[in-house]
Amino acid sequence: MAGLLRRRTGCPRSLPGAAAGGGKLNAFGWKAKWYLQDTLEEAGIEYRKGRLPPRPFVEVDGMLYTGQTPQSADALAARILADFSREHARDARAVRLVAQAGGAAGM
């Protein structure tokens, strides 16, 4: 489960964890002594999750990427690849611009 932590500092952080609703829908959910979602919410922390536990859900916070369930693996991998491909393209353009500027300055 991907949860968004927003502490009093206002600094968001994401982390994997189990949702209370997903655990309660699970046949073995009754065995859990506590759910991360409940604990975070009791502490006053904002918690985000997918609408349906078995559906893919991806949360991104800076360079931290998390997926809610094993069904999130494909969506998570696709998001990481897309984001890093964009970052690589941006870096490559910057290198070309610097090289062009250096070449123009040397004329």
C-alpha cells in the first residue's frame, strides 16, 4: 500500500504499507492485530490509497516509487521507466545545449 505522509513540517513522504480496507477484505485479514493505515491516521498523518485494493495503485514522492499490491508491479515499472526516460531525455538535451554554446563561444 502506498501511503503519503505529511508531517507537521509539511514535508511529504511515501511508503509501502497495508490498507485497513484491503486487509478486511482479505480472507486472513482478521488475523492482523493492527493495520498501518489505521495507525497513521490515528497519528494525524494523511494516508492515500487506491480505490479498490486489488487494482494497481502507484504513488510517487520525489525519487521514491511505491505500489499498493503485487498487481501494481506492471504499472509501477511502467511509471519508473517513463519518468527516467523523460529525465534522461532532458539531460541529453541539456548536454547538447551546453556543447552547442561552447562551440559557438569558441568561434
